[in-house]
Amino acid sequence: MKPILITLTYIVIALSPTRFFSQTQAMKKNTVKETSPVLLIHGGAGTILKKNMSPEKEKAYRAALSEVLQKGYDTLEKGGTALDAVEIVIRMMEDSPLFNAGKGSVFTSDGKNEMDAAVMNGADLKAGSVAGVHTIKNPISAARAVMEKSQHVMMIGSGAEKFAQQQKLEIVDTAYFFDQNRWDQLQKIKKSEKQQLDHSGDTTGMLLPHKDSKFGTVGAVALDKYGNLAAGTSTGGMTNKKYGRVGDAPIIGAGTYANNNSCAVSATGHGEYFIRYTVAHDIAALVEYKGLNVKQAAEEVVMKKLLKAGGEGGVIVLDAKGNFAMPFNTEGMYRGYMLRGKTPQVMIYKDEVKP
Ligand code: ASP
């Protein structure tokens, strides 16, 4: 009888309302403790000078970046994941002709639009990317599909397009990507065999002056309520790039990287340098192994290493505690961030307050 009594007493205590109440309170406490989301975006770096910018153009960029930030932040506040927010904001920028990604992508030397994109999830290091695609309306969604619906990390060209179609992503005629300004831009530099960074003038001797530049590679990094990071980048590449050329954006560790243990990075700039210097992973490695904060790590790579090498560009970097940095070694970078309870913060020029 005794053991039965003891068991019964135990059950009564275990199920007592007070105990049950305090357990649920404790659980509630755990679930309530959420991370305050952070969202950072960029719309490309280059020679972006106020003197070359009309007030209308500037207004359009600032409005577009603000709208994108607001929409992405709403997604995070509603409980969307960092990956969801990154995909949503990049899709918006791909659909806007203001940026060099999706609609409005630059032209290759043989007059085509060849796009690259990548996403990475900081919680499990899953990643997906597409390169050299011509008909996928939103390459960032194709990159996510590669990550989530295939066994692979990277798919290219017609294979990536076939896969996107199977995944029921929107496929468009190549004419959808035609943009007259972009076409004119190509004609201006076509005689040269040099590539051109989206918004650049001739600062390195390798690039041609181009005052009319209006578009930019796009990228986003986000921290969600659950404490997870994600990064994504999408681009048409560099004007007059050779057919088949792939930039840094879709290369994990070069233009895109995310790891909850270090940081999330999205880059914009002269892709060949970002690939050779594995910029995104180099920043993450400095954070993870050397214990630098994201600002120190990003500046070490962008303002020292890359600058010394002649690699133009910038990055947006965010860690899982919400610390972030947005350094660039060009004249300007379209960029912005949003924090809880604040309005979208958008910056273009060098002299605007940098976090
Ligand atoms: N990084 C891109 C590329 O090299 C270009 C850019 O950021 O504008 O393809």
C-alpha cells in the first residue's frame, strides 16, 4: 500500500494548480523574452555624389528605401523570420527599376541581362544561390528555393531557370528586364572592354566615368524575434561584364554570408575583388575567431584590405545582438536600417551620419 500512497501523493502535488500555474508562468517568461528585430538594406555603392543627383532622383531613392525598410520591418514585427524579411525586401528592390537587380538590371557586353542572387540562413548555415539567369522575375526567390527545395547550394543558367519553373516561380520574357537608361549606359561604355561598377566614376583607373548611374545591386541582412540572422544579395552585376561572368553576390562567403555565431553580411562593389578576398566570410571570421565587433571587422576588411587592393565597394553587417555597421570605401552607398519603435533611417552620401 505504501508505495501506492506515495505515488498518489506525488501525482496530486505534480498536478496541483499552484504548481501548474508557476510552470506556465515560467514558460510564458521564456517565450516572451524575444529579440528586438533589426533590418539593414543596401541599394549599391559607387560614385554617388550630391552634385550629380537631381532632387527628384534623390527623393525617389529615399522614398523607395524607406518603403522597403518599413515593409520588411513589419514582416519581422509580425513574427516573420529573418529569411522572410530578407526575401521580401529584396523582391521589392528587384521589382523597382531604381536598382540594379531584377527589373532594371545592367547589360552584359553582348546586350543581355544576366542576374545573380543568394540567401543564407544564420541559424543552420543553409544557403542557396543562382547565377547567370535571364528569365526569373525574382532571382532572390529562386535562390531561396535552391536552399529549401533542392539538395544543392548553387545553380546556374538554364538549369536554375528550369528548376525555378518547376518550383512555380514567376518566369518572364527577357524583354521584361529591358531598361532604356541601362541600355544607353551600356552603349556609352561599349567601346571599352572594361567593366563598370554600377554607380562608379573612374577612381581606380579600371573603371570609366559614368555620371548618370542610377541603379545598384541590392542586399539585406536581418535579425528576427527568434534571435536568428539571415543575409541576401541580388544583382544584375556590372555593366559591360563579359557574357557568363559571375560576380560575388551569389558566392557564399564573398558577397553574402550569415552565421548566428558571428554575423550576417551583404556586399556591393567590384565583385572580382570581393571574391578574391572572400569579403563576407573574412568579416565573419574576424568576429568569430578574433572577437572583433562587427564595426571593427567590417572596417578592417573594407577600409583597409579592400581599399589597399583597389576593390571598390561596401557592406552591411549585423550580429545576433543587433550590433551593426555599414562601411563603404566609395563616395556613397544607398543604405538604410530600421530598429524597433523608430522610423526607417535612409542614407546615401558619405557625410551622412554612419552608425
Ligand atoms: N557586386 C556586384 C558584382 O560584382 C556589383 C555591384 O555590387 O554593383 O556583380
